[in-house]
Amino acid sequence: MRITDLLKKQSIALGVSVKDKGEAIDKLVDLHESSGNLSDAAAYKEGILAREQMGTTAIGMEVAIPHAKSEAVKAPALSAITVPGGVDYDSPDGQPCKLIFMIAATTDGDVHLEVLARLMQMLMHEDFTAKLKAAKTPDEFLKIIDDQETKQFPDEAAAPAEAKKEGYRVLAVTACPTGIAHTYMAAEALAKAGEAMGITIKVETNGSGGAKNVLTAEEIANCDGIIIAADKSVETARFNGKPVYSTKVADGIHKPEELINKIVNGEAPVFHSDKAASASEGPADNESFGRKLYKHLMNGVSHMLPFVVAGGIFIAIAFLIDSFSGVDAATAYNEAGDNIFGSVTPVAAWFKTMGGFAMSTLMLPILAGFIARSIADRPGLLVGMVGGFLAANGSTFLAPAGDKTAVSGFLGALLAGFIAGWLLKMFEKLCSHLPQALEGIKPILLYPLAGLGIVAVMMCAVNPIMGLINTGMTNGVNEMAKNPALIVPLCALLAGMMAIDMGGPFNKAAYVTAAGLLANSPSTATYMIMAAVMVGGMVPPIAIALSTTIFRNRWTDEERKSGPVNFIMGLSFITEGAIPYAAGHPLQVIPSCVVGSAAAGALSALFGCTLMAPHGGIFVLPTIGNPLLYFLALLIGSVLGMFMLAILKRPLKK
């Protein structure tokens, strides 16, 4: 959906004068109402004000983008104003806002997130925002947007005759485990590099909202080759017979020109798919075993994360409801001796049950299922999901219905996904020698039957052993929580890992460890670890934003303009906001952020801060234990990172 499809001429007011933020909001809401976008202007305004109370929607660079989802919105739409004299909008960089867009979104779908993401990408271009501020008429305003949108997203505009005839010379697919930041950053970097090199390129993004800008069969047939910059498996059988170069998504961000040259210069190997090969396995000619292992793991993690986040927040809400109702967690035990905190009051019990289904019941089967599917394609889904369920249930030969002492948890699910997936893959290859007449019954009888037998025997055999290891680890973590000399270094380590590669393997390893402990062994210790991990992920963007605001002479004009956006990203627990700076100055940025994050994680543990939700940043403030001290730890870590960066990064020469 293009910006110009949502913004009408009558929703634009140029050169307005408003005395404060409230008057600016009123003006933008009035534009929506006069354009027929709202059924109830007062209800929609309440949504806008509620969003502003959570934190300012000003992004710096004299720009703000207030937004809200509301039942009062008839259809997704935009309104916009320019304020030549500026208006105080509580901007992170302290500058008055002169350009304000307001997004009105319906409650069904996430159109506002798509529009917000697109606007953010476009507004990063300083010349574009300058032209909008200087526009004299709504028609000129819309044309500036249309030209920039066509330039940045050429696939959605009418292609020139020559491009239609010849197609795109290079195609690409980008994907990361979460599908939020890296996916789109790599796509934008590749598109910009292609434009600078004079090479036509189209990029398909496999984001959290599904595949967008999907490559067509005709485009694949006519291109010189395909770049796959992904940290999870993507569908590649369609590239059979074409040169394909596969690499990690970070290379798409940092080395776009090099990747494009691999295709243009004929250095990419030709990918061959056959019936026995997994369509999701991808071209592996240039990938190491470790790289394949990581992609299989990330395929499981990316599908698991929504269950962890949503389920975890529901469970945290249950704890809050019981707490506000006067239930004491220390004494909330039933007759069997089980702690029932979060399930005492009826409403809390509902949230706890629903969250438990998503997080505790489905998390491990989804993780193992999609790891195995990445290895063995569709037949692998059964072995992985059943294996993950058996790991969570603790099934053994003597107790197939489950034994609490044999619950192998997260480690058992990983084992089920990888080992069962590989065993089934071997079985598929053995079946390739069977008569052609049996081809039809393989996927509906042979593979499911053999897969279930393989994973059932394997997990019943390993669960008692893995259960002992899992129980030992859980008990060890709980004991560490009682000793600050042990829990503080652990929290510092995990928090520091969040800043090493900011969304890469180290970051994901730390996060998945904390989320797994939170799901399988909720306790004060695991809440402390989750708190440390989240604060460690929040520090890098905030440290960058502080540095670009206070130590301005260390950064270029473009870096300073983009810096304040990282305040929002950091407070939202989106570590990836620091990636462009780490990519440009790795020796200065990464050590500074690691030290700041580790310090924040250690302080969070020392202060006894806890976190019951696995994600959310400032938006899950009620689930944070000792919130004031938690934000003090965040502030100290961010300031420490900022000062270390100021020492390591010298001022730029004029």
C-alpha cells in the first residue's frame, strides 16, 4: 500500500500555525474528519492521546508521526501538516516539529505498522523532508511523496518500458528470524547499492507479516541470478537452474555491492533442486555446516517467538491481576504443594491458561517442528512437533503419558528438531530407491509412520537423561539467584551478549536462553535473567542516540539526523537500531555497547529487578519489578556506553 493511496489532498494543510502539541493534534484529527476518514472523531482522538501518553511519537529531525488503531476509523488513512514556525512536540532531540503525519488505522490488521515503517524509511532522506517542508500546495506535497516512493520502492510503480521488457538483472530475498529490522535494512541496502551501480534489482522481503514484493516466475527466468541474504530458511525450489548466492542477512546490510557483483560477475554457483531435496533447505553450495545449522535453528526460533512474546505477556498480566487483588505469591500454594500464583482469581486464571497454551504448551513443539521442517521439509514438521511435545511432557518408555522428572524442556526440543529431522531426511533418501508406484503413498503413509516411530523411540530414550540435565540447570539457576556473586556475572554476560551482534547469533542465543527459562521454569531467578537480557538489548540504541545528541562532533550530519530515532527503538527493545552505526564503526561502537549493556545487566541483577514478560520494552512497564531502579540501570548503562564511545571515537575533522 502506497503512501499516496492513503493521503488525500483535503487531508493536507501547509504552512499552519499551532501554539502547542494539543493544537497540532486537533488540527490533524480535524483533517481526518473533514476528509471522511472517521466515524467518531472524539473516540479516535482518545486513541491518539492514549498513544502519546505511552511516549512521544516525535522521531527527531523536526518530524512527528502520531498514530492510533481505532474502531472509529472507517479505512486506513493519513493526514499531514507543515508548521514553518515549528511546534514543541516533546521530540527526543529537543527540536520543534515542522512536519507531522497522523496515521489513522483500523483495528483489523497492522496497516499502521506498514505505513509507519515505510514513512520511517522515506523520512531518513534529509532532502526529501526538506522538500516536504517547503511545499507550497497539496499537489506539490503529494508529488514529492510519490516521486520519493517510486524511487525507493520501484516495484510498486509502473516500470519503464525497457525494464518491463528485460526484467530485473538481479533478484534478492532477505529474511531474519524476527522479520522486523534486519530483513528490511538488508532490502533497502541492496536496493540503494543496485541504484548506485546502475543495476536493476528487485528484493523480496520475508518479514514478520509474510513475504512481500514476491519474485515472479518470469522475473526469476529472466534474471542473471539471485542473492539470498537470510538467517532462516526460505523457499528456494523456484530457483532451480539459476545462479544463487546464499549468505547471512548481515552481509546484505554491510556488503550489498559485493553481493551484487557476485551475481553480475558470474561468481554464484548454479542451484539444482531435485525431488529428494528440501525446498526450504536452500542453495548450500557456498555454505558451511555451521551456517546450515544456524539457519535451521533460526527457522525454529523465528516461528517460536510470537508464541513466547504473546503468551508471556498474557501470563505476566495474570500475575499482575493476582497481585493487584492482594494475592501473596509467597503463600499462593494449593493442597498438592504447587504454587498457583497467577491462577487464584478467575480473571487471572483465564489469562494464565490462555498464555500457558501459547507459551508453555506450544512453544517447544513449534520450535522443534520448524527446525525439523527446515531440515526435512514437510515430513519433518510431524517429527519435530511430536518430539517437542514429548520433550515438554517428559514421556518415557515406562511413563509414556509423561513424567515430571524426565521433562527435557528446551534442550530436549532442540535435540528432537535436529536429530529427528536428520534421521527422517536419511529415511527419505532411502525411500528414493522404492518403486515409482509407491511415490504417492510416501508423504501420506511412509514418512508420517516412520517419523512418528523414530521420534517416539528417540525421545522416550533420551528424556530421562535430558530431564536430569534440564533439572540440574534449573536448580543451578535458582541457586545462583540466592547468591549475588553468581547471578550478577551471569546477568552481565547475557546482557553483554545482546550487544555483540545486535540481532545476530549471540544476541539470539542470549534471548532464547532467557525466554526458555522464563517459559519452562518461572521463578525469581528467571525473572531477573529476563530483565537483564531486555535491558542489555535496550542499551545500544539509546547509547548511540545519546552520543549523536551530546557528542555531535563525532558523527556525520546524516548519522546525527538519524540518531534520535534510536531513543524510540531502544525504549521499545529493538536493538537493531544500532546496527548501521556498528556497521560503520565496529571497533568503536560494539565494545562500547557491550560494556554498557553488561553494566546495565549487572546493575539490574544487583538491584533485584525482575521481568515477567519476554518482550516489550517500556510498554510492559507494569510487569517490571523495581521499575525505577531498572530504569536507573538502563540510564547508567547507556551513559557508560556513550562516554566509552566518546573516548574510542575521535571527533571528525572539519
